Amino acid sequence: MISCKQLIDFCVDYLEGDLPDQEQQDFRRHLGLCSHCVSFFETYQRTPQISREVLQTRMPRDVKESVLAYLRERISSD
């Protein structure tokens, strides 16, 4: 059985298929027993996708103008 720290260390190799068979089995076994690591691993897997989605999202023009106006007001009042 692997520890939580080992699971974290093995994430990249597991996802890339580079983890030896025994460690893959231990990785999956640990996930079957540790809800904290399941939460971490799910988040770890989704991070690249979420990052891509955020980078593609554009701020609506009116929101952008409101934020800029607010920032200008804050700067001028300091």
C-alpha cells in the first residue's frame, strides 16, 4: 500500500502511464480507501482543462469597463 504522499508523487506518472504495474495497482487501491486522495486526484486531473477554459473565457465588455472605472477611481482617490 502506498501513502498519501506517494500517491501525490505518483500522479504525473500514473496519468502518463509510466507507473509500473504494481504501483498502478497500489495507486488505485489507495484511491479506493482514501476519500481525501480521491478529491485531490480529481482536482489534479481537472486542473489543465479548467485552466484552458479560463484562458478562453472573455470578460463581458460592460463588466470590464466597470472594473476599470472602479480601479481608476481607487487610484485617483489614493
